[in-house]
Amino acid sequence: MTAENAVMPKVLGLYETHLTVANLKTSTDFYRDVVGLEPAASFEERKVAFLWVDDRKTGMLGLWETGTGPMKMRLHIAFRMTADGVLQAPTTLKAKGVEPLGFTGEPVTEPVVLGWMPALSIYFKDPDGHSIEFISVLDDIPDRSFGVRPFSAWRART
């Protein structure tokens, strides 16, 4: 096989992502108790913890403690869920003391729909200010003109 006709095997999904955190225990507790991830392994001497996303064959999140420097990098990750899971998430987040947020970081009581995909999403912050999203791609026809608005507006548009 030559380089010109070599075809890369299809990527099936993203397996792991990593975040830097100020306090490993605080963040590990947050991702276990609020997000619902199962701890996989931690290595205190390296200041790193890993959590399973769904199961060990599906995905993993790595948390790396970096200290308390003044320069912090804030990142974004999205966890795939069922539509029902995303719809229930605002109430569950609130019950756990976490503010559900819309696309631009405003407090919300229901998920938003990103019309161009379309996808149902709810956002929130972790203890380090990283943007976390629960997302479910909808089976509906994309509607780019819808923009990003509440789920109730998406349902009422017909």
C-alpha cells in the first residue's frame, strides 16, 4: 500500500481527555459525586486521578493537580447523555449545589438546544471553573436559524 492510497481506519470516538485542577481531592469528589463518574485509579505521588466515563472501554477522564498558580487555564468538555438524562440534569445539579448554565454561562432552569446540530445541552462549572456540558444529539432536522434557545422554545416551534 502506498501513501497515496492509504486510508486511515475510522475513528470511533474520543476515549480520554485530561483537565488540570487546583485540588485533586476536591475535583475527584466533584466528578464522582456530581457528574457521576466511577473512579478508575489514582496515583497520589503523581497527583493524578482517572475516572471511567461510562465504562472502561468507552472513555476516561484524567485529573492532574497543578497547584495554585495565578494563571489558570479553563477548558471545556462535553459528556454524551440520553436526552432524558440532559432534561433531568438541571434539577439534579441544583440538588447537588451546582448552578445549571446556558450556552453563554447564564443561569437556566432547562437545557438549551443548539439548532444547527440539533443537540440538547446543559452546562455547568467544575471546582476549577472548567466548562462542563451534558449533551444529547437529537434526531430532529437541524434548524440553523433557531440559534441556541431553551428546549421549551424548540418544542414550541412547530
